[in-house]
Amino acid sequence: MLVRVVKMQFNSDFIAEFKILFKAVNEKIASFEGCTGVKLLQHETEQNIFFTISNWESAQHLENYRNSELFKTTWAKVKPNFSAKAEAWSLLEQ
């Protein structure tokens, strides 16, 4: 099992829009082949910092998602609104 953690820091004026966008794509991501779950977390005190945590059957399944039209169109809406570069980690569940 591969766990993907992505940290995103947004411009403050994008926070509400991002939450709406995530709600719209959450089920689509979760039902993507090889995805066994995805959730969104918001930092307790730094309201513009979010983390997504997604679980994948394999690195190849994650890569297939990252090459999908769903990812590309979602990322195109999100990326211009970062206030800092996104960080991502792929971790193996033990």
C-alpha cells in the first residue's frame, strides 16, 4: 500500500473555492482505479495550509492517476493559487 501525502499552501482568497473544488472531485479520485481512499485535512491554525492523504494499491496506480485528465484539469485550477510550492511524499505503509 502506497500512501501519498501532499502539502498545499494557498493564497487566502482561494481557500473557499478550493474546498468546493475538492468536494466536487473527491469521489472521482476515490473511485479512480487503485485508489483505496482520499481525505483532505486543513491545518489547525494556518488556515491556508491543506494536506491530502490518498491511499493507492501501488505506485503505478498513483502514476496512472497523475497522468489522467482528472488530475491534469484539477491541478490546472489549483496550482496557480499556491502561495508556496506544493510538497509531496510517497510513503509505504508498514
